[in-house]
Amino acid sequence: MQSAKTEYDAVVVGSGPNGLAAAILMQQQGLSVLLLEGKDTIGGGLRSAALTLPGYVHDVCSAVHPLAAGSPFFQTLPLPDFGLQYIYPTLSAAHPFDNGKTVTLQRSVTDTARSLGADEQAYIKLVQPIIDDWPLVAADVLGPLHFPAHPLAFARFGWKALSASSILSNRFKTPEAKALLAGMAAHAIEPLTAHGTSGFALVLLAMGHLRGWPIPKGGSQNIANALAAYFVSLGGKIETGTYIASLDQLPSAKAVLFDITPRQLLQIAGHRFSSIYKWQLERYRYGMGVYKLDWALAGPIPFRSQECRSAGTVHLGNSMAEIAATEQQTYDGNHPERPFVLLAQPSLFDDTRSPQGKHTAWAYCHVPNGSQKNMTEQIENQVERFAPGFKDVILARHNMDTTQMEDHNPNYIGGDIGGGSNGIGQLFTRPALRLSPYKTSTKGIYICSSSTPPGGGVHGMCGYHSAKQALKDIFNISVPKII
Ligand SMILES: Cc1cc2nc3c(=O)[nH]c(=O)nc-3n(C[C@H](O)[C@H](O)[C@H](O)COP(=O)(O)OP(=O)(O)OC[C@H]3O[C@@H](n4cnc5c(N)ncnc54)[C@H](O)[C@@H]3O)c2cc1C
């Protein structure tokens, strides 16, 4: 890899949003970059496919994109020129209750707050400062651990974000506001008593107000396609169907960036790492898995509440107590009968997803890592609970347990879709405590996946920071600051 003459300046292994972001940043600097993907299609967690019936397009993994729309790096790219169009559902998210009430995440802070009744002011007091401070803290939240550029703003954000959502929820009096927070915090895929879960909730809420929770027209695949088309337009090269199991398979390059998780990296390059770095990666922890369902539907989901029928995303878990209990049970290795379900209904807002008059829906729940249990009935019962008659509109379904998730994408170890546990112990030091988390112990080998800061989600910022580090170390190129 260190020879003066190489086939490529850089090779990126894995074409998820982070691999694509890394490849683009390096190609933008005029380097020659090859992007290798193990599967036959690009995109990693951005793939869409006809999983059920002809004419229905489903997002196999990610579906809703506040993080992509708000990504400081993606926002610098001309992605609309390469076919990416975001659609903004009428309501970003809805959270229904057994008693018929529903709370919603809307673009406007005041409208959202108003739906929380007695907690209207408490919501504004909690969320408005995060929105106001976002331009000051974004670089710190969306990057590696470092001394914050704006310490006061970061401290204001940090003391709320680092708390457990079960504690932060004490700011609210009403069960509705507590549950709204719990549903957002559960995206952390950790028990709600875990420190740092509030950060997930606050960022998702803030993004909802700052950017909305859009879906890409035609499916998440179109984010990957736009990124890839832009990369190729710059002169980048992509090869699919090339699964990398050994460094020997790679063409010569000055830098190799891996959009994969520590376990795979150890298998591929472990023999090149220092014993201490290997030891660190071996201790990397993976989080809960997911069980995923996609449906082709004869009509829209017949939610009892009008708000749910107008929302891109629906959180099905009723109260905070119920969500907290089921997430804890799952974390402890059990399969709750009424799991917290995250559901998206893209075809309500995007008529390219299904035949006319028909619909698609996407949902998953958390399960213990490596679980083999079929959770179809539990998930469908949860939907039916808030949408009586749902089962009658199902035309076809596609299910994926943790093994099938990992078959689809080898990064989903045991069904973990976050690239590793979001526990506070490794949230900021993923994959290992180092000056730069993107550098391995071997010169020229980098990790750029969601197993690095800022972690899971479609934002490309792990890839951006990793490529920035490689550009500095290997090519002596500094890229202008974007945040
Ligand atoms: C069910 C589900 C729902 C989700 N919902 C959302 C959502 O709504 N919004 C959101 O922002 N995020 C969501 N996510 C998370 C998001 O998809 C991931 O965090 C994101 O895709 C991680 O990006 P990445 O580039 O790090 O890795 P990935 O997207 O996982 O990409 C890694 C790529 O590397 C390839 N690869 C792996 N090993 C090798 C190898 N040895 N050789 C060659 N290629 C290899 C894989 O095939 C894959 O293409 C969801 C994920 C899942 C599974």
C-alpha cells in the first residue's frame, strides 16, 4: 500500500452512505478513488427493492431522513441535480395512545408544543434552546470527541443530551409529552434509563423542526443513487459484487477506508494491527437487533387517529412506561408481546412507491442481538391496536429476522443496525479510544462506517470525517471546514 506508484490513490470498501461520502470527499480533491461494494447493488442501508408484489417499492433499511436532509456534508453536494428529491409528509411523526389521543411532531415548535397541552411551555423550554444553539453545537455533535468550539452552547446541550431519557422526561407533567420523548429516545436502541438516550430524542426533535423528516421520492435508494452518480461524475469508479474478505484482494492504493464494523475489519486486516488496537476492537460491543416487516397494502393503514393518517412516521408504543418496559425487556434478552414499533408509510406521500390506490408500509421493532424469533404477529398486533382493520388490508408481507438482516448487509452484526451499541461507554469513543477514531493502528487503513462518530443514521458524517483524516495524513490535503 505504501509503494510510490499505485493503481488508485484511495479505495473505499462498502457503499453505504458513509462509504459514498468518504469516496466523494476524496474524489472532490482530484484523487483517483475506487469504491468497492460486496453486494450487487450500491447503498448499504439505503437500498430499496421490490420485496413484496410487482409495482411496490420498499425501503429495505432506512426510510425516513431527517439526518440526511440535515447532514452538513450532504447539504454541500448538488444531489438534486442527480435526481434526489425529498418529500415532506404533512406531519413528521405521530404517536397515538390507547385513549384515542395522539401527539405529533410538526415542523413548527409552537404547533408541536400546543399538541402537548399542559406541557406546551415545558416543550418549548426544552427544545427551543437546542434549535437556537444547533449552528454552534452541530460540529461537536456530528463529529469525533474533541474540545467543543462553543463550550457554553455545548454544555447547555450536553447536560440535557447526556441524561437518561427516563430522567429528562421528568420535565413533563403529561403522559403524552413523556411518551413523545420516549418514542424519540427509543431510536437509541438502548434502555431509556441509559445515559445519552436523551441526546437521540433531542436531535431527532430538533431536526424535525429545523429540516423536517423527509422521505426521498422513489425510495431511499435514490439518496445512494444520487451520491453515486455525483461521485462518478467527478471521475470516481464503482465496482459492485466485490466482497472483500482479505487485504490481498484490494488493488494497490495509498489509503483504504472501510465502511464496515470492527468485527469484519478484524477479520480482514486484524493481522496488520497492533496488539493493543486489536484488543480494543475485540472489545467493541454490538447492540440490540431488529425484526423488520414490509407490507403491500390494499389501502392506507386505517389508523383510528387522523393525525396518524397524515404522518410519515408513527411510533407505536402507547405510554412512556410501556416503551421503557419493553425496551428494557428486549435489552435483557426477551421478546415483549407488545414491542415498541417504528412504522413509516411512504406511499401516502409518494405515489411512485405502489400501484394507484394501493400502499406500502415499513416497520420494525427491537429484538435481542442475534434473535431468531419471528415477531410478525407481535408487530402486526401493535399496528392493529391503533388501526383496527389493518390486517384486512395486507396483500403481502416481507419479513427479516436478525439473520436475514445480516445476510442483506454484513454490517448488521446480529441484526444491530447502528454499527454497534450506543451505550455511553462507546458512544463517543467508537470504535476505540484514540486521538482519531477513524485511524487504525496501521498507516493507510481507516474505518469510516457508523461504528465511528457520530454513529448510526444516514448522514455520511462518519465517512466525511474519516476521509478528511486520510486526506490530511496521507495526501497532505486540508479540506475547508463545512461546520
Ligand atoms: C431496518 C432499518 C431501519 C433504519 N432506519 C433508518 C432511518 O429511517 N433513517 C436513518 O437515518 N437511518 C436508518 N437506519 C440506519 C442506517 O441505514 C445506517 O445507520 C446507515 O446505513 C449506516 O451507513 P454506513 O455507510 O455506515 O453503512 P451501511 O449503510 O451499512 O453500508 C455498508 C456497506 O458495506 C458493504 N460491505 C460490508 N462488508 C463488506 C465487505 N467485506 N466487502 C465489500 N462490501 C462490504 C455492505 O454491503 C453495505 O453496502 C436504518 C437501518 C435499518 C437496517
